[in-house]
Amino acid sequence: MKKIILISDGWRRLVTYAWVAGIMREIRKRDLDIALYQYNSYGNWSKDALHNIGEYNIYNLPDFSEYDGVILDCSNISDQKQKRKIINKLHETGLPVVSIEFEEEEFHCISIDNYGPIIELMHHMYEKHDCRRFVFAGGPKNAFGNRRRARAYKQCIEEFGLKLDENPILYGEYDYNTGVRYMREFVEQKRKLPDVFVCVNDNIAAGICTEAEKNGYQVPRDFKVTGFDNLDKAAFFRPQITTVCLNREEIGSACVDMLMRIWNGEEVPAKSYVKSECIYGESCGCPNSGRVDYREHIRAQIISETAKNADDTLLVELEAQMARQSDITGMFDCIMDYFQKLRCDGMYIVVDRNLFIGDAGTIFPTEGYNWGNLIVAAGVENHERIPIKDVNELNHHLEEKASQSAYMFTPIHFREQSVGYIILKNGHFLYDNPYYYDIHCTIVRMLENRFKQLQLERALGELQELYNHDPLTGAYNRIAYNEWIRPAFLDYSRQGIICALVFLDADNFKRLNDTFGHEYGDKVLQRIVAVLKEQCPEGGYVCRYGGDEFITFFPHATPANTNEYVQKVQKLLGKERIEVSMGTKLTQPGDGESLDDYLALADGRMYQQKQQRKEQSHDAQ
């Protein structure tokens, strides 16, 4: 089986699924034993550079040595540093690379014919509609398609004997607002309008037409407009926009064909072009092409809007369900249930295991992934959950079923820190609903919120531990006595459980401190607490009650285990020449005595033992 890797960056919030559809159509039509692995980012949508670092890190995920060929769609990668980084990496692999609408030495390039249609449109406007003043309403200056179309425009301007400074090229973005801006600048600056705006795409053409109408102009009466790409907005706009038909699926198919020829050792040209066709409409002064059924379009729009609303409702429900979960594991259950409602063959989520812990000091990688920490957090395939936790096992499982399938990998990251990735298998729903970014962002945002909540809870817990503990010995302090031991005593009393209160006081501690110093005295106190904790029965507490006074409280007490505890503590400390006096009292549930009452009795017994030990010491002298 051959494995193709597709490197892509979405257009704003959209994923260009047409490439995938064309690739898979060619693979299945020819019954090829090929699998597609797509690594897709959305690095051009956010204005946050650190967020985009997290997006582009998905390109560090694949091991290129495991693949046989690459299809590169980097036209939307606006960060030139990131673009060059992935290009350099592809050069290092030695794999055959087919790039879509991007020229690079040693890469094979497949593109629509950006040049010929502009030549045809320009001659059409010059010869059929007598246009003599032109403006090229372009997109990004360095974008491949924009450069090719602008070059064809320049050639025609020269061929017509016109001057370029009087027939300028404008640069902007590829969006509708760029067209609005171009038209607004002409109006506000009172510049003479051209006979025709030759637009690099339909978005810009639609923006120009709309802004022109707002300012009292009509297209094509006052000037003419042409577009490119044959988007729905061209065919159904008013006026219907003259455009160029661009079949993106054909480009995907051509990429597969080119890789097959390379693998077969055939001579393959460095550049190949997919034919495109000019479609003339009202915006250039031609009649309506009649190529669309408006009623059918409205029907399709209604169906599409209904489906989109249903998809949006599902996504809102997912967000609500994830918010109700008490832990991250429950959130992954919700995600698996959600994807089973979409038209796809599978979904898998791989994350860093530290996501479940929420340690306040956790820092996820910003370059690559913490491979040893990655686990499979979720997996569903053909409406059945996949009980795989090991990432290597998942990779093997995916490859076993990869032939004629498409896997799309997208990053899970908290800003620039990479937490893991989502794998989508044969995401058929993307063809009709390309807004996968909305799904992806909802999942990532909810996971990040829960992780931050975990971090906060953990940090608060650590602060609470510091607040409730004696900093010298690590035993609970008087605050914990009131907040932990007192409620525990009441709870055990309600259950009828007998508890023990043991009061300990270090003998002759002041003299010891004065003789050997406070540092030695501190070590004695620390050792007392260590022994009290080591010997304390399960479920018990050790508390520093005063300077050299300590309390042990534990449930399920009997005279036997209480006495045993006292004897062990005194024996162990005695071996280290640490003398302590201890008094005990067992609680009697239902007798109406408070914890402080029992403590006073234990304190009294401790004092009695201390007096006895003093008397014995005095008699011995």
C-alpha cells in the first residue's frame, strides 16, 4: 500500500475538502491501494501569533519516512517563516512532492490555468465590449494564483498598447471586503472609474458590485466587472458575474495521477495545468448565461440552511454536555457520542496524559509532541468505540484499514502549547459543512477550560494544604484541628464509631532547646511527628496543637490498638533519647461529650503520666 501525505492550511475557518474529494475519487475510481493522510492547520484565521504556532505544530507530527509521496497545499499559509519551514522539511525527505498552485524548485506543480482565461477575458472585454480603461483588482501580491493572473493582465495591457500606470494593478486580500475597499477608495478619492474591473476572484467582484450599487452605480451600465473561480456568488449574484470555472476536485485527481506516474518512473513535467473555462454573464455586458435554475438554487439553499442549523444545534448540545461533565474522561465520552452523529467513518483523539492531571506547573511542548506521554483518549469507528489506549497500537490499527481511506489530523493546543491531535476518518460531512474549525475549536476550548479548572482546583488544594499544615513538622495545625478533625469527630459520632484522642507532650523540651539549640529542638519535633504519622492507624490525623504538644486522632479505636500505638511511639522515640508523655481517651458516641471535652481528658491523663515520670526520675536520683 502507498501512503500519500497532504499538507494543508484551511482558508480562514474553512477546510478545502474539494482537494480530498478529488484525491479520493481518483483513488477509488482506479481502485488503487493508496491511503491519504492529511495534516491540516488553521494558521491564517487567528491574529494571535502564539495561537498559530500551536496550529502549525501539526506539521511536526508525521514521520515522513513512512510515506511515499506528498501533496502540498500551502497557498493559504500566510506565515512565510512557517511556509518555508515545511518546504525545507519536504526537500530533506527526498519524497516526490506535488504542490497545488505553488511553484518550488524540485517540486512538481499542478494548477488550474490561471493565465489563459485572463487572456481570454481581457480580449473579450477589449474586442466585444470596447473596454479601453482597465483595473486589475487583485489579491495578495505574492500569492501564486494572483501572480499568474496579474502577469496575464500585464501582457494584455502591453498588447493593447496601453500604459500600466493608467491601468493599475491593486493588491489586497482574496475576500469580499477587499472588493468593497477598492470601490470605496475610487468613490472617496473621486477617481475616474475604469471601463472594467478585472477581479482576481468572485469574492472581490461581488464586493465591488455591492459597494458600487450603494453609491448609485450600476454594473454593467456604468462599468463592467469580471471574476474568477465560479463560486455560487458569481452565478446567483445580481448582476450575474462573468467568471472562470475552477474545478478543484480535478486538481486533486490530477495530483494522484502525477504521483502514480512518478512512482512508475515516467517522465513528468515540472508544471501541469487543469483546464478552466470562461463563463460570460451580465456583469461584463453579456446576457444572463441561463446556466442556473434559481428555484432549484433556493431549494438547495433552504435544505443547506436547515442542515447547517441542525449541525449547529448538535454542536451547541455538545458544548453543553461537555460543560456538565465532572472530569475530562466524561468530556471525551461526549465527543465520541457527537461524532457518531456525523457522516464520518471514525474519530480518534490523542492527548498528553498530563491533560488529566491538571498540575499547575504543566507546560506542554511548543515544538513537536511529548511522544512518551501521548495516549489515546477517545476512539470511535463505524458507531463502535475502539478500546485502544496505546498510540503505536492506534497507528497500526489505522494503517490496517487505511487503503482507500482519508485520515485528517488537526491539532489540539492551548495557544502555543501542543496537547495532542484529533484524527478524522473519511469526514464525508466536510463536503457540505466545511466549517470543521468551529467543531474543532469548541472541543479544544472546552478541554482547555476544564484543564485550567483542574489546575486551579489543584493549586487551591495545595494552598489549602499549606494553610492547614505546620510548616516545620508537616503535621496538621490548629486550623486543621477545627476544619478537619472536628468535623470528622462529629461524622464518626453520628455513625456510632469509637475514636481515640491521644495527647503527646515532649518532656523537658525547654531545657533541651536551651542546651542544644533551637535547630536541634526543631529536629526533635520533626522526628516526633514522623513517628506519630508512621504508627498512626488508617484514617487518622496527626496535629501540632502547641509548641511541643501534639494530638493524634483516629477512628475504629479500641483500648488495645490505642495502647499499642502509645507504646510503639514511646519505644521508638525512646531509642533516640526523645522522651514524651502521652495520654489517651476513647470517645463514646451518644454520651453528649464534645471533642474538646475528650481532648481535655486526654490532656489530663498525659499530665498524670508526665508527673509519674518526673517522680520516678526523682526517686531514681
